[in-house]
Amino acid sequence: MTYSRRFFVTAALAATVAVGGLGTAWAVETTPYSDAAFKAAQTAGQPILIKIDASWCPTCKAQKPIIDKLAAEPKFKSLKIFRVDFDDMKPVVKAFGAQMQSTLIAFKGATEAGRSVGDTKEASIAALLDKSL
């Protein structure tokens, strides 16, 4: 059986579209932290996750795909995720009372609903996010 150039071009295009579609299905928006955006989300009563992390932190890297997967679930569609850089935003880290990177803090509107440090278990991170709803 021989294949034409058209067949290969069509197959490559279809594969590109399929892979591109998978990427957008898991795309979760994480917003760099700002006081104004955080206060606006609190005022709106949104579920909020403060993610205090560092680019060099292996635990933070392990948390990212778990948080992305959970945040893509329909029940978390209104979850607002703010990233606080542990190294560059020390006053914000201190204001949240965080002692180390890989700290996750859930808010239900203006009220802190729970926090965890160094957690990489999907079930317990899901339970934390549930508290923000």
C-alpha cells in the first residue's frame, strides 16, 4: 500500500490539531499576585488559591500538574489562582504568614479556609481546594 504526500500532510495536520487541543484542555490560568487583584477576587466572593512557590523548588514542581489537573475540573471553574514568588515577593510571603515555598492557602472569599505546606498528594490538595468553594 502506498501513501500520497497529501495523506501525510493531512495526518500531520490532524495530529497537530489534536495535540494542540489537549494542551488547551489542561491550560489553567495562574495570575501573578497583586494586592488589588487579590482584594477584588475576595470582594467578589471567588474561591481563591494562593500558591507560594519558587522556580527551583522540586515540591512546587510536583504540585503544579496536580493543581492544573484539579483546577481544570468543572467544579473549580471559578477558582482564582494567584502565584506568589517565594524569592521575589518576601513581604507578601510574610503577610500570608508562610515560612517556606510550596505553601498553598485556600480562601473562600475573604476568609482563609485552609492551608498546606509541602503537600504533593492529589487527594489532600483536592480537599484543600474543596474548602474554597
